[in-house]
Amino acid sequence: MVSGWRLIQEGKTAESRAEIAGVFINRLEAGMNLGSDVTTYYAAKVDMSERDLYVNEINDRNYYNRRKKL
């Protein structure tokens, strides 16, 4: 859901949103991590416009961190 919201924010046109979604779909189908910090920002309760994530937040193993497998 959070990634879907990010598609709306990042993709300025329907075409660009489709391209972004395609990347996520391809990664999921290949069994890859999404490699997206959007959900990690959500888990850390940090607004993306506020600051970059700290290393400990990126490395935190939680359900929302799509860079790490639980």
C-alpha cells in the first residue's frame, strides 16, 4: 500500500507510474527485494521530506523493510 502511494507521488504521468510499477512487479516475480526505502521510512516513522534514513534504520529488520529479508 505504501509503495502504491509512492507510485502516485513519484510518477507524474500514467506512463511513468506504469514504468515504476513494472520495476516493482519484475523484482517481486524474480523473488528479489524491492530495494525501496519507502516502506522503511514508514517503519521508522520518518517523513521522506524530513531527512535521509540513518544506517541503523536501513539495516533494521522489520516487516516493512524491503531491503532486508525477515
